[in-house]
Amino acid sequence: MEQHLLSENVLEFMRNHNLEKLDYGYFVMYIHERARNRPKEWRYGQAIFNYMEMDFGDIARQVQFIDGVDCFYNDDYVNEFVDKCWERCSVKELCWYT
């Protein structure tokens, strides 16, 4: 079993936003706010995916390829995608296994 640490991406985000903890409400508000201010050529789901990858690293790809939830091409999956990303950010060990 291979361990992939996520703590650096999440902890760096928390430091950059002066957060002592990352809660679900802030996480969702933040990523949707970024998507609302996306480049006009990006679809909403594409923006959610891209900003999640920019700000939280591999989490977006893990949700896309391991969990099978991809909002990049289909905006209907945005909420499920964000929730799966939250689950991956909020695990106690801040890591995942393959």
C-alpha cells in the first residue's frame, strides 16, 4: 500500500489564509467564490476542478480518477466533486492510500 501525503497542500492553504482549521463551510465558500470569478472561457465545473487542483494539489485528480467524480466536463457533478474533495482534505491523517 502506497501512502500519499496531502498535508503540505492543505497546511499551506491554511497558512496562506490564516486558518487554524479548515472547516467545510469555508472550504465550499472559498472554492465557489474562486469559480464565480473564473476566466470567461472556463465552464463552472472546469473552474472548480482547476482551482481545486491549483490550491489543493493532487486532491482534484484523486477525486477524478480514484473516486470517479469529474466535474471538469460536466457541471452536474460540481457539488459531489467538492464534497469528495472535502472528504479527502479532512481525513485525520491527511493522507490517502492506493
